[in-house]
Amino acid sequence: MSLSVLISESEDATAELGASLGRSIQAGSVVLLEGELGAGKTAFVRGLAAGLGVEDDQVSSPTFTLVQEYRGRLPLLHADLYRITVAESDELGLDELGLQGVVAIEWAEKLLRRPAGAIEVLIEDLGDDRRRVTITSPDATEGLPGARSSRLL
């Protein structure tokens, strides 16, 4: 496991962190995003999509549609669980999606079961436009600008 803690100074910088991950992410990856409302989860996913070759103006929060799909180097399935319960999240079948692409799930704390091997992203508001972005990955998270990594047992 690896842990990267990064400080973002703007929404664009948060998106760039997502883009860095998107440029190196592999098919079958699941990215779980957590953070308060307005923390920057969708900005991170917009960057993730850009790193996968998706036009960034296509990406918006799927709060009312639950899941949106974008086409790039790999397909990106973007889910937002904000408006559903934990029990309802289990019925979505998210664990069966994205085997040929990447799945990004906002409000991942509503998942009944977390997928094994998922990349976890916690975004914390530090005030103004500053965010602390903590990325926990089963593998080393390389290529993220400003990353400070430490191995976890």
C-alpha cells in the first residue's frame, strides 16, 4: 500500500492531481472519492477523465443520473452516491461495472462493500481554495506532482 498526501491550492490544481492519476491508471481500476459537499470530488474526476483522454467539458456530477460514462483511452464510469442510501448503493451493481475501464465513485462512504484493490481519495477543505488530497493506493502512486509517499504495512 502507498499513501500520498498532497496540498492543492486551487480547483485546477485538484483537477491536475486527478489528471496525473488518469494518465497512469489501468483498466479495471476503481477510484473511491470521499469529502464534504463542495470539497472537489467532481473536479478531481474531471481531471481523471482528462488524464484518460476525455474532453473535460463533458464531465459533470451525475448526482441525479447516478452513473455517467465517458469515452477516452479507457472508458470512465462516474458514479455519484450522494442521493442514495447505503442499502441502495449495494443494488447498483457497481462492482460489476468497469472491468474494461475505470470506475470513479463519489460519496464512496455509502458503499456497503468497498472493492478490493480500490484507490481511495479523501479530499479535505482547508479553507479558501486549498485542499488536502490523500490518496491511498494498493500500488505506488507515481507521477503525482508534489506527492509525499510513505509505505503502509
